[in-house]
Amino acid sequence: MDVEKTIEFILNMQANAQVQMDKIREAQAQAEAREAASAERHESAHQRHDREIAEIRRTLARAVKLGVREARNSRKRHQELDEKITRLAASHLLTEEQLQQLWKKMDGFIDGLQRGGNGSH
């Protein structure tokens, strides 16, 4: 009878070991499924991150191009304004010189009138 009990004990142990092994396999399968889902989420997040970085780079490149264009336009407008101011200053000097000459002529004319002449002598 001891042999029967030993065999029964061994069979029970094998059955328990099989149940435990099945539980371990199930837990491992679940862990692998979770790990695969996590890897998929990670890859998806990585791709989304790459797309967002690419969009940020495109936006930044557009902003830099616009900034450079605006700086060039501003520099050009500034140069044009400087040229106009220079021409205006030159014109002002010419006007002042002509006004000085006119005042001299007017002074001479007034002096001639005050001396009683008719301007013909």
C-alpha cells in the first residue's frame, strides 16, 4: 500500500506542478502581451514625437526665413529713408543758398531805392 500512496502522491504532485506550470505560462503570456502593447505604445509615441519635432522644425524654418526677409526689407527701407533725408538736406542747403542770394539782391534793390535812384544808374 505504501507504493500506491507514493504513486498517488507523485501523481498529485505532477498534477499540481502542471497546474502551477499552466499558471506560470498564462502569466508569462499576459506579461508578454503587456510588454508588446507597451512597445507598440512606445513606438507610436516615438513616431508622434518625430512628427511633432519635424513640424516644429518646419515652423521654425519658416519663422527664420520671414525674419530674415523682414530684416532685409527693413534695412532696404532704412537705406531708402537715409537717401531721401540726404536729398532733402541737400535741397534745403540749396534753398538756403538761393534765399541768401535773393536777400542780397533784395538788400541791394532796397538800398538803391533808399538812395533815391530808379535803379538805372
